[in-house]
Amino acid sequence: MKNWSNEFIGVDWGTTNLRAYRIGCDGGIQESFEDVLGVSAVSDGNFAGIVRELRETLGNLPMLLSGMIGSSIGWRTTPYVAAPASLEDIAAKITWVEPRWTGLLPGISVLTNSRADVMRGEEVQLLGYQSEHGLTQYTICHPGTHTKWAKVRGGKVEDFRSVMTGEQFSLLKEHSLLKAMMHGRVEPDRSFLEAVETGWSGVELTAELFTVRANVLLSRLPECRAASTVSGLLIGMDLRTGLRLAGHDLIVVLGDPALVRLYTAAIEHIGKDCEPAEGATAFVAGMTRIKEMIQ
């Protein structure tokens, strides 16, 4: 049964959600499964039981798992691979929970005299995109709970920065003074784009966030646009970090379609070009390439 030349299961298991794919011999998605059961929700540590359930759903097949499942809050901690790192480097450091049957992928780290950074899971999509498109130099914006901006050179993640944009938005929406106002759907509307400009200009974020509340209370901003405004402020400031790293690179916005739509609109609004891309296909391409290396 441990035949990696046939179908296998690729799992992207993050902090707040789980996505699993049965991947065919040709690298195509045969079946998929998605759940909000991220690693932080597995309070009893029953990762082995969930993996068994995934195989019951998708097939009794070899499995590769990436993301926070390999972190200190996951199933088993896997060491980081130091950047610059390629898919080959990742494949060489798989931690086998069950020999050649269930493997945990490492993340990538950056450690210099001035800063440190880490990622787990995004690297498969970043390098999977490269294996799909054959590009040699670009910067990827991967929006999410912790947005990643990564420079890719010659098939390797050379450097990256993480920005806690998604987590900040969630905290404000669920626990801040603004939570009662942030019930509207975030759309790339006028309020969002104006807020992107404000965030991009380098304002004091904490002061500007309170201004959102004041504008709603004083009837200058419709309450239904508060969430879009807060999102725009955070993403505008996010761009200041990411585009500084990108320099003159081609920028690819890769990931969840809803977030890609927001970031693409924001980047184009401040006068920069970018290419949107779908994260699931890049993830499957990256996992397929890694699988080929362990045969």
C-alpha cells in the first residue's frame, strides 16, 4: 500500500482550518475535504484519530501534511529549514510519523542579526506556484491570518516577512470596542479603498482605528462600512511592509479567492501591478512535486 507512485493525500492543516486533497497520479485533484478544525481546536491532541478519519473519507493512501500540524501546537514539532529553501530542501526534511506512510513537512525560517521569521504551510503554495509557472524571480503576497510576503529566486524562498493582518482584524472584530460595528461584509468598495490609501500613507494605526468608531457615531461613516474600512486600514499598512520587500519584482497575490480579491484591489488602487492566483492548485502542485522526490 505504501506506493508513492500512485494517488496520495495532501493536507494543509493550519491554526484555524484544515484542507485535504486526494491527489491523482497526474497531479490533479480527485477529491477534497475542508473543515474548520484547525490544530488549535484539537484540544485532546487526537491528531492520529483525525488522520484516520481523513483516510476513511479520502482513501487509505500515503499522506503528506503541511502547516501548523508540524508546530509546537500540532501533532509533532518538525524542524525549520533555513531560507533560502527549495521544495527539494523541504522534501529532504520530512518527519515520518509512520515510516513512508504519514509524513509531516517542515516549515521555513529566516534568522539574521536584525530579525527572525517563520512560516509553516505557505511555502508549499509559494514554491508550488513556481513549479506550475516556471518563473525564476517574483514576490508572492499570501494573505491570511498572518500574511506572508516572500521573495522567490530560482526555485527557492529567499526571504520573507510575516504581517499579522488577518489576526488583527479578527481580534478587532471579536474583542474590541469596534466589534458591534464590524458586522458588515468586507468588500473592495469605496470605503475600503479610501482606507487602503490612509493605511498606505503611514498613519498612526491605533488612532485611525478609533477614528472609525467616531465617524460611525457622528454619522460620517455608515456602520455597514466599518468592517471594510478597518480591513482597508490594516491591508494598506500591510502593503507598506510587503511592497518594500518586493522592490521591482512581479507581484503574485496567491491564496484564498476572497482575500486575493481584496489584496489585488488594494495593490492596484495604489498604482501597482499584480497577478491574482488560486492557492489550492499551487498547493497541490507543490505537494505533487514533493511526493515525486520521495519515490
